[in-house]
Amino acid sequence: MILSIESSCDDSAIAITEIATKKLLFHKKISQELEHSVYGGVVPELAARLHAEALPKILEECKPYFDGLKAVAVTTTPGLSVTLVEGVIMAKAASIALNIPIIGVNHLIGHIYSLFIEKEAVFPLTVLLVSGGHTQVMEVKSLEEIKTVAKSMDDSFGESFDKVAKMMHLGYPGGPVIEKLAKEGDRKKYNFTVPLHQSPLIAFSYSGLKNSVRVALEGASESDYKDIAASFEHVAVAHIIQKLKKYFKEVPPKTFAIVGGASANLYLRSQIEELLKPHNAKLLLSELKYCSDNAAMIGRVGVEMYEKGLFSPLNALEICPKSVI
């Protein structure tokens, strides 16, 4: 079995995954959303303190599995430095105490493997990763062969939802709040410009759209929020669709996947389903409960790395907050 730990941002999570069957034997996550909502976003130092309280409590519940553990997997990159450290400290302690090897896991690869929790991995596939920190398209051929072909030049898709929600004083996280509000609004009421719509680049940018929303809010009342939210969501998704459409002209998709916390957005999912129809491409989606950060996906990568013997020397294991694929 693999013990896996996730603490890259504001979710404290630990899982136990059976190596041979990929079965998830234990998974628990303690969210910090309530504590951070009053600030409109994650406060790193607060997140670190909450991890220090929550992770040991969850680990205590895993004691019945300790005798069967073969390795401990932990998120080392990317993420908030002060929160990544909490997970790595625990992983190193477990490695020493239980005399098992340690596996450093890239959080972004974890999101890819969220598609394969309790399943065999299926490659190759084109992946759209949309989260609070990243918006990128990757061609994935295997665990060790991943190529990023497009990424955000500034704000991410998920981050833009959080910031728009903050402008409206709707709390954190912003994705679910804006999505719910948008369902009641008119998607065409505000004619926001689709980012980079005239650019030949296959890349993403949300800073301009975020600023357009800010300007619209200056003369708006709360009764206008639902239309602003709907128009914003429509254009935020249209931007992704336009760039994917351009990319698909060069590289037609066969199997396409959406992963990351913001992949839970149902409007995004529906628009990508429509985009894929002419290509007869298969769409893979993570279960909604595994879209956001979780230890189950880290454990699933851990199993793959364990089978390939990809361990990290204890003394060399370090965090890397800004590492990307």
C-alpha cells in the first residue's frame, strides 16, 4: 500500500492506495475554505498552521494500515512553499519511522492521474488542466512523457473566477459561487472581449477579462451581478474553446481530458463536449469529488512511480513552489 499526502494549498488530505489493484482504501480531506473565505483568498501562513493541525489528525486514522505500507508519496511541487513543507515534513517522518521509501509527486501530474483513481491509466491523451493556479494544455504519452503545448500568460482560469467573486464580495472559493450566479443571468448582457481572439498564439490570458469585469462592476448594482457573472463565465470559457479549436486544426484530438479544480465547471464541460463532437473524440473527466486537490490522485501517481522504482533520496527531497510541467 502507498500512503499519500497532499498539502499544496488549502486542502489537508491523506490517502491509502493498494498497489496491486489501484483500489483506494482510505481517503480523507479537511478543507480550509471556511477559514480563508473571510479574506477572499488563501492566506499562506494560516493555511500552513491549519495543515499542522489537520494532517496529524488524519494520519492517526491511518494507523491500521501502517504495517502494510510500502512507500509514502507526497506533493513536492508546485504549490505554496509554507504548505508544501508541512506535507513533506510528515512524509519524511513517516519514511523514517516506518522504514519505507519516499516518493516526491508533481501536483500537476496528480491532476492528470485523478482521471485514473481506482483504474488503469490510458494514454496517449490531450489534457486541459484548469485550476486556481494553472491553465494549460498538455500532450500526455506516459507518466514520464508529458509536453505542455499551451499555457496562461498571466491569470489562470480558476484564479479569474476567484478574483471576480472577490470583486463582488462573494467570498472564496469563487468558482462555485460565480457558476451558480451565472445560471440565473444573461450570458450576452455584457459584451466582454474574448482574450487574444485576434492573436495567432495558442495561449491563454485572463488579466484583461478580469479588468473588464472590474470596470463593469463600477457602475453596477447587486441586481446586475448575475448578468455580469454569466457574461464573464461565457467569455472565460469561449476563450478556451477558441484556442482549443485553433490547436485542434493542427493536432486533431482522439482522447481529450479536463482536469483540475475548475474542471468541475459544468458550462466548461458542456462547451468542450460540443467542441469534440466533430472530431469524434472521447472525453475523459474526473469524478467531481476528485477534481479539486486531493490525496487520492497523489497516491495514484505514487503507485505508478513505485512500480517504476522512482523514489527520492530522503535528504534530497525538497519542495519547489513554482515548478511546472
